[in-house]
Amino acid sequence: MMSNSGLNKFLNYIPMPEMSEEMMQVMSGFVAIKWIFPLVAIVEIIAGILIAIPKTKALGAIVILPVMVGIVIHHAVHDVETIGIALVLFGINIWAIVANWHKYLILIK
């Protein structure tokens, strides 16, 4: 899902849903910051690939965590009607982190 979302930022193959006036202003701000969408897209693609490979799942879950937090906050503040899928993906991300917690202990010690 994350790799697909990242690829869509470059290739625009999934049509954008109708947006409110507030969302149009937010998106205009993102577009004005020319580097933000490519950065998020690259992080999504890389993290999605890492999560898909069992050996690197723990790394992918940590790499995508800041993006997921941003997505959930964005939906909570600007587009609460569509927060459902963001919460599901965030829950899966947290589950992947908890399931691989033993791999992060080395970083904490």
C-alpha cells in the first residue's frame, strides 16, 4: 500500500477524490514546497519495499513511522471523514514495530 502510494505521487495513476476548499489550500501549500512530495514518495516506496521483505520488515516499519504519524495528524486536522484507512495503516505499522521490538533493543542499549 505504501509503495503504491509513493509511486502514485510520481505517476498519477489513481485519480484524486473531490477536495474541500480547505484541502485545496493545504495541497497548494504542499505543491508550493516542491521537495516535500518527492521526499515523501521516496520514503513511502523504500519503506513499502522494506516492509514486504521479511528480513527488513522492522527497518521498514521504523522508516515509515514519521510519514504515518503525519498522515494520521493531517487527516485528524483537515480531513477527518477519511481517517479510517490512515488509522488502519497506522495500526498495522504499530503492530509491525511491536512484533519486532526485540530487534530495536540493540539500538536502545
